[in-house]
Amino acid sequence: MKTAADDSLSPILRIDFPHDNRLGRGKMELLEHIRETGSISAAGRAMDMSYRRAWLLVSDMNAMFKEPVVSSQRGGQKGGGAAVTPFGEDLLARFRHMELTLRVALAEDLTWLRANQSPDGNGKD
């Protein structure tokens, strides 16, 4: 069942860095799941992605910045684990702030777009 919220328009923030590096909502969601679960594999499962894919995204993020975004520990007696670093927490907070800034800045334009969108939303009657 579709709700009024499903009909809202929302901008999507993606930051393109040099050398084909990107930072977007998927990586930020992965960080949030790592923070919640303490595990890269559990975070990946929560997003229906393989451990390898999740690990590669974490590795990409760690390589993009001067400081690591996620620290991990290999399995052992206590098992492995992962944690979002203080820098990663700052990154996540700043990204979420940028998303909010984008939504606020574009609110009037998004309202205009929604008001002028065709009734079925796909441009066809």
C-alpha cells in the first residue's frame, strides 16, 4: 500500500572523489550497521550483501581518507569484530548533515516539482 510519504521526492547525495571513489548513502548505511552490530559480515547481511562486498566497501572508505573509517580485528578466541572509528563517526555525522542541508536547500524546488508532476508520476496518462 502506497502512502503519501512514498510520493515525496527526495534528493540523493553522492560525493564523487577523484580516481572513481564515491561516497553515498549505501556506504553510510553500511557504517551505521557496523556501528550497530560490531561486525562487517553482520552489517553486510543486514543489507543483503556478501561479506566480500561489505569488506571491499569498507576497504574503499578506509583508503579514501587519511584516517581509517572502520577498524577491524581478525577472529580469535573472542572472535573478530569491527568498529566505526571516531573519524568514521565524524564522517557519518557530516554526511547526514550534508543530506539534511541538501533537503532543506531544495525543499521549495522539490515542492514545485511534485506539484507539477503528472498524476501517475511517470509522465504518462
